[in-house]
Amino acid sequence: MPTPHISSNIEDIASTVLMPGDPLRAKFIADTFLKDVKLVNQVRNMFAYTGTYKGKKVTVMGSGMGMPSIGIYSYELFKFYNVERIIRIGSCGAYDKDLKLFDVILVSQAYSESSFAKTMGISNRHLLSASKSLNNRIKRAATKVNIPIREGVIHSSDVFYRLSHEAYKEIYEKHQTIAVEMESFALFANAKALNKKAACLLTVSDSLVNHEETTSEQREKAFTNMMEIALNSI
């Protein structure tokens, strides 16, 4: 049965969903890696594709930017489409000087100033964990395809543009967050609320330390290491 934001039938959505922020990255993954692909959602141009990878059914769907957006889509997938696992596959900005462009991060915990979890009524904490069993699967997949990953705590922020470009230093030092993105805290909160599993793989797209950055085309099409790890974990 369709929801306000997803027009798919229940049988069109796999139990595992890979969720990039950019719907065009979802299209790239479907076109590049999946077989027997079907477009199963295009409401608001938030494309979702279901196909198979090495014989396993999987759905790839965009989440949009920020916690409100991924909060809506992940909740509806978990609650109304019998989705058991969502792996966010997104981009992030490095806080740690040792991180390089295109490095892959597996998020162990997400720190956020956000009130998302509190507003939902599930937690007053500002640090939420990924699903340990799902992270273990992802680590095994990374070893299998011989792609190195860095595991750590990240900052899940409500704000992309801050008045102070140096604000990240205090967050990095106080909370030991190695990178920043804008979605995983809400995803982890929804998984906790609905007794589901959630994980987050990130590719470094820019650095707040040395100010290097990737192009928009690279963010859409060049993060293939992260994509391969996520697909092999299913």
C-alpha cells in the first residue's frame, strides 16, 4: 500500500535497502551493479530501484539531504514496507587530518546536537549506535572485496553552513568525531524505535582540514568502493 512519499507496492521493496542521499546515485548504482532492475518509486523524483545483486534482491533508494528527509523515508520503509535493514551510503566531510578523499568510513556511532530522537520519544541521548550485527556483516564484506575501511564516530549535523568555519574543531576534540554528515542519527533513531537494523557507510567527499573536495559528478558516480562493500554485505 503506498505511503504519502512512496508509491511502491510492498512486494516491490526488498528487505534490505541501500540508501544514498542523491537519487541520481541510486540510479547509478542500479544501472551499474544490479540485474533485472525495476523503477519502483519516483514520487518527488526520489528514485527507488529494485533488482538483484549476485542473486540477492535489493532496493536502492535516495533519501534526500538532512535528517527530516531520511527520517521520513526510512520510517516509511521500516514501518510500512517490511524493510529489515537500511544501509546509508553517503558522503561526508573529514574532520580528521589523516582521512583522504575517497576513504571509506563505517560509522560505529553518530553524535548529534539534533533533537530528532528526543522528539520521537525514544531517547534523550545525543549519541546513537549503528546495528552491531549489520556492521559486522559490512566489515566481513569489506575484507572479502579487499577494500580498507575506517571505523569511527561521526558528527551528524542539522546544519551544513556554519558561521564559523572553525566550529568543527571543538566538536572533533570534544566528541572524537572523525567526519561529518547530516543523516545517520535520524536513521539510527528510526531503527531503534522500530526494532530494525541500520548502518552507515560514508565516502570522504571533502575535508574541513585541508579544504580538498570532490566534484558533484564524482559524488554521484565515483564512490564505487563504498557501493561494492554495501552490496556484498547483503
